[in-house]
Amino acid sequence: RMMRVNGDTYNDMGQPELGLTQVNRAFACHQQDNLAENYSIRGRSLALLGRYTEAFADCDKAIELDPKSPYNYLNRSEAYRARGDREHALQDCRQAAKLDAKLPIPWQMMGILYDELGDKAGALESYRAYMKLQPKAEDVPEEYFSQIDPQRWKELKEKEAKAAKEAAAAEAEKKAEEAKAEAKDEKNDETEAKDKKADEKAAAEKPAAKTDSSTAAVKS
């Protein structure tokens, strides 16, 4: 299972080649706990790599093995979207939502897809449903978030502005401290240079004084 999780994580991070490696390792295991999920995640990896024929073969196999899993439909939806087929991607998202009415991800994906299709009304309603299921969500585009929950959007923007102001103040303080430390180092260097010069001068004067003393003794 962990190899599948790692594979899915790599897909989310935009590294499907590593995701594919992880899922292939899962397929190589002697004991299989969820073969359908293996096919589903590998199908998504392959789609993100542009290997659509293999991708849809795996995604279809996953749904054949477990037609009640909403995630199998969501992964095939991702494959359709990667290929540019947003209408079929939406169909799979709707099916996933039917299979699990409490799952927020299908609605978030539909919001993305409708927005990409230029259907602002569809995107708004999808994101509205997503935020209803995921009340603390903050990963909704400003255009829709500000309409769905204007009060929380305002609070978030104020929070962001405050955080940015504090970060700028901290950075300014850091630079001031660095400048102060640099000035102190320069002053110390100047002092050391003066001390060194004085020491060198004193060292140069000692032999001259000794020679003068010796000459005076000879004359006596």
C-alpha cells in the first residue's frame, strides 16, 4: 500500500515518472491487497506522461475490478483532462460524486474543469459544493471564493496582508542587524590595522634606539 501512496504523491507533485516506478514496484509484490488501485494510480501516471493508450487501459481495468470506488473514476478523470477531453473528465467526476456524496474532491475537480471550459456558472456552483463539504478550504480561486464566502475571503486577505507586513518588517530588521554587524566588523578591522601599524612602527624604532646607545658607549 505504501508504494501506491508514494506513487500517488509523486503524481500530485508533478513527477509521474517516479510515480510510475513506485506503482510498478507495487505490482511486483507477491501479495496484492488492492489490484484495482494499482491500475488506477498507474493509469494516472501514464496519462501524465502522455502515454494515453496504456493509461486508459489501466484506468478502465481499475473500474472493471472495482466500479464502486470513486477514486478510480477520479483518476480516469485526470487522464481525460491530461488528454484535453474535459467533457469526459466531468462525466467521471459526476460519477465519483454519486458514489460518495460526502467526498469533496470531485466537486473541486469539476470547478477546475468548468473554469477551464469557460463555464463560470458551473465552476461557481462546483466550488460552492466543494466548500460546503470542505468548510476550511482555502484552495479555491479568488474569483469564486470571494463570491461564495466574501467574509472569510476578506479575513484571509487581511491575514495574508498582516503576515506579509510582519515578514517585511522581520526582513528589514534582519538587514539592519546585518548592516550593524558589518559596520562593527569594519571598525574592528580598522582598529586592528591601526594597532598593527603602531606595533610595526614601535618595532622599527627599537633597533634604531639600540644602535644610538651603542655608538654613545664607544665614544665614551
